[in-house]
Amino acid sequence: MLEPRNMRVYLDNGTTTQVAKEVLEEMLPYFREKFGHPTFVYSLGQEAADAVERAQEIIAESINAKREEIIFTSGATEANDLAIRGMAYANKKRGNHIITTKVENPSVLRVCERLESEGFKVDYLDVDPQGFLDLNQLEDLINDKTILISIMHVNDEIGTIEPIEEVGKILQELRQRVYFHVNAAASYGRVPIDVERMNIDALSITAHKIHGPKGAGALYLRTNTPVEPVTCGYVSLFPLRPGTENVPAIVGFGKAAELAFDGFEKHVEHMKRLRDKLMNGIEEKIQHVVLHGPRGERRSPANVNYSFKYVEGESVLLHLDLNGISVATGSACSTRKLEPSHVLTAIGVKPEIAHGAIRFTLSRYNTSEEIDYVLEVLPKVIENLRRISPIKAGQF
Amino acid sequence: MPVEYTEKSLLKYSQRIIELFKNPKNVGEMENPTVTVSEGDPQCGDMMQMSLKIEGNKILDAKFLSFGCAANIATGSAVTEMIKGKTLDEAEKLSIKEVSDSLGGLPALKMHCAVLAHKTLRKAIREYRQKIEELKT
């Protein structure tokens, strides 16, 4: 339909990112020269342990935590599992009630479902049409059996920034101790995080969404927070997370965090400019579009998500791919289950519209020229697909 | 959206499917079709409209419109290509497997697309025959 061009534009940074050159360079010595096990006292081991500590320091500073409060994991999925199950098990004598939202990532939802099967009671908060949770509903649901609240900071699909600080305040004012876990995989490096100001007890982040390597994540855990390990084995540096640390990836994670937070505000402004340019361009050039998630300051600077009515998302995704542009879709056709996204369903998007949803996620490395190119290709793709669609404008 | 972005399956399309997705055959509206039918539902994420031009017992032309994924567009192309010039009886005998085979196989997850194209064709033939019956009486 369109002549393929050579430009490559990667706009799926919410799924994963390219490892930054500086990150890779920092990692390489830890594969062959500095390959030691960080538990051992000979110099090779100490070198590795020092490197892990440096990464802990950088990451701790980026969220206003202390170095010892950072535990490395294989990613945010493992961090979420350790935080939620670990805190649930450690607090089960006090209560069995957990509150989360309907729009969490599967790495939180599946863990909660597992806990339900083990006898815990989980309430899933509703969200409004822009994806925001309801603080009143949260307050109403808290009872004397409540031990844990788990809320995502930024919604990975629609970019909604949840009112984490307000939730933290509510929990601080309670007479009982309710622990607060935040999945910050989609916000880390994009939206400021301060675990003190936000009153967060546990926070999950991952390297591969901030130009670090896959296979490294971290759990921030406030000092003296009761958590039971969910993995058994040889304890190296972290009693809560047995097993040999992935030192090269951890080193890469530290470097990636350093790069993301060195000039953080500048990076965020850059992403916001591109986000707004893309949103304005789509709304100017294409009719019958539906924005998912909020506008302005309460939207992640890195997230743009629209449904293009009367076309199906996977076809849009593949045509963009044929033109060198990578995006994600909420269409059921791209999943195993053939059901539209649980997030779009929770915010009340009708299935026929959810099937045409396309998510564009930015990084600080994207350029204005890339957005120009997308705005040149995308309207043609949508026009061509609408031309072959049996559904005509206005039908829904 | 990213559906569940995290639950993407390992979809792999054949070269033939990608080719027909890029350059679909017989796509568009037909002028003065003998019969036009739709199958599927936009709520389920795939829908197909098919138009046939029939003379005597023979399908002279076939066209389709698609609201669906690459597999939907490719199977619409394949079915319309396969039935052009065939008699109604021959077209009716076309199997889902033949459609899938002509595309170099469909991913298991996308077999429902072949089923949809096949169902749309069957419905068009059925409606045409009904129309003929009604004209006779």
C-alpha cells in the first residue's frame, strides 16, 4: 500500500528499550575480566561486590532511598512477586486483605490471583475513564484486616499517573500499619519518584525500560519492612533474593539509571515535546480518533495511545512495521486470549474501539524528525485501511 | 492494548500472508454485485464483507472488505482468488484447510480468520440460492 522507506523509528519504549552505548561499555568488563562472584573475599569477588554497591547507590539516590534498601532482581516481574507475596506472607498473622486496581500489569494481577487461591482476600479498585483510581473507594475498602496496597505509578498502556502521593498520605494517617507497594516499571526515568515524600514501602523498577539490559530489576524495600523470601537458595548479597547476582546486568542498570537521571528534567521536557507533537499531529491529520488516558501533566511524558476507529490494531501495527515504525497495539488479535486489553476494558472503552488502539511510547533518544516521519506515514496507513474496511465512518 | 502487551503470543506469519497483507487481492466495493453479505462482528475484532458476481452457476467476480488483522485480509484475498471462475458447487466445496494451505499455513491463533472468510463465502452462496428460490416461487 505504501512504499517502504529506510527510516527506522522505534516507538515501543514502554515494552523495552535499546541498551545505551555507554551502558554496554560499562557492562562488558564484567563478563570476562571482572567476572567474580560478589560473595567472595578475593579481589575478583570484591570487585564485583563493589560494582553492585555502586549500582545500588545510584539507584537509591534516584528515588531518595538508602543504598541498603535496594535489592536486585531479574526484573520488575520478580520484584512485584517478591514484594507482594513476600509482604502478604510476612503479615498474614495481622490480616489477609490486599487492595490493588483493575488496571495493574499482569505481574501484579497474577500474583494477587495466586494469593486469593491461597486464602487472601483481594479488592480490585475501579478506575475512571481516564484510568485514575478513586481515593474515596480506596479509603472505604480499607478495614482492620488490610495489610497491603499495591498500585502502579504510571499505567503502562495509557500513561495515567496515579495519585501515589495521595495514597501514601492516606496510609500514613491510618492508625494501623498498611504497607504500600508501587510498581514503577513504567514511570522510573520518566516521572519523578521520591519514596519518602510518597510514603512508599516497596517499589519495583526494571533496567530494560530505561536503556539498560534485560534481566536486571530492583525492589526498593524500606528498612524494617517485614518480607518473607519467596525463593529459597544460597544467599549471596540479598537474604530476600537468594542466588548469584547478575552482576553485568546490575552494573548496566546502574549506568542506565545514572544516564536517565543526569539531566532528568531535560529528558522529560524532550519527551513531553515529542508526545505533544505526536498527539497534536494525530488529532490534526486523522479523523475519528479516540485518545486513551488523560491529557497534560497527569499523563506520562512518554505515552501516547489512540484508537483509530473502523480499523483493526494489528493491521495498523504491521503496516507501520513495513514502514520501519515499531508500536504496540491493544487489539485482541495480537494476544493469546483474543480479548481486548483489560486496561481499555476497565476504562470503559467499547471492544470495537479497543481493537483499533495503538500505543506509541517514547524515549529520550527519539527525535522530532522521527515524529514527522510517523505523522507522514500513519495517516496514509489509516486511510488505506479504512478504504478496505466494511465499517463506514459514524457507524460507531 | 498493549492489550496485554505482556501476553503477546509468538505469532509468525508466512511470507505469502505478509505478501497478501501488503498487496491484497480483490479488495474493495463491487459495482452491481449479485450478492453481498457480511460475517463477524467489530466487537470481536474481525468482520468481513464479501460481494459476488454470479452468472448462471458461475462466480465471475469476487471482492471483499475487511475489518481485521493481517490474517483476515490475507484469507479474504485467498478465498476470493480461489473461487473466481468456479461454479457455486465447486466454491461450496472449498475447505478451510485448502484456504490455510494456500497461505502456507496460518498460525493456530489465527485459524478463526480462515473460518471467518470461509463462513462469509458460504453465507454468500446460501443467500444467492435463497434469492433464486424466491424468484422461482
